[in-house]
Amino acid sequence: MHVCKNMVQIAQGLSLKEDQKLIVETVTLFHDIGRFPQYAKYKTFRDNISVNHGVLGAETLIEKNILEKLAGEEQEIIIQAVKFHNAFSIPKKEKEDIIFFIKLRGHAGSGLVSCIRVTRMPRFLPLTNSLVSEPTSTLSI
């Protein structure tokens, strides 16, 4: 699948602002980042016999300080969208903007590799080579 391309097209179709489009791209890029430490520790990509890769992805983004150059609100949106991208339901206590990005991300399918191949890395994200360490719905818009 060309998930990132799909997400960019969806974002354009919704006439999102540029900063919102970058958040969409960033969530799509990082939604499966938890797969790296998941496989490093458990030698599997199956959440049911290891850990929830969405939660692990959110932890990785925080622990590695990958989003440090972003405003706190943008970090929160991205981290929560990564955390819940594979959830069966979205916690009702989440903020409206976070729910929007979680639902939007869930609408496009999955595939980190296709995101990297299709589009550029958003300009505000730092590059890092140490992502792997010991790991401590219907869209209605």
C-alpha cells in the first residue's frame, strides 16, 4: 500500500492547513516505529505474543526524544496518534484534535516503508540512528 501517499491525498482533500498536513505525514511515518524495538526484544511482530507496538512506538518517540523540535501540542498529537493507531477503540477522554488524527491515520491502512518511499521527511524532524534499544473504526470527519 502507498499509505503515506494516501494520507497526503486525504489531507489535501480535506483542505488541511500545512502544519496539519505535516502532522499527518509525521504520524504516518512513525505509526509503526514500535515494531523495531518489538522485534529487537521479542523476535516477532505479533502484538498478541509480545507487546502492543502502538504503545511501544509512543514510548520510543518519547524516550528517544525524536519530536523534541516540535511544539508540545504537536508532540502530544503525534504520540497519541501513534499510540492508538492500532487500537480497537479510541479513549473517549482524548482531545478532539487528537481523535481527529487517530481516526484519519486509521483510515489509510498501514505501511511505514511506503511512507518513506513516497514522500519526504517533514523538515522539522531530527534524524537519529538509535531507534532500537531495550523496550522498558469508521472515519467520520
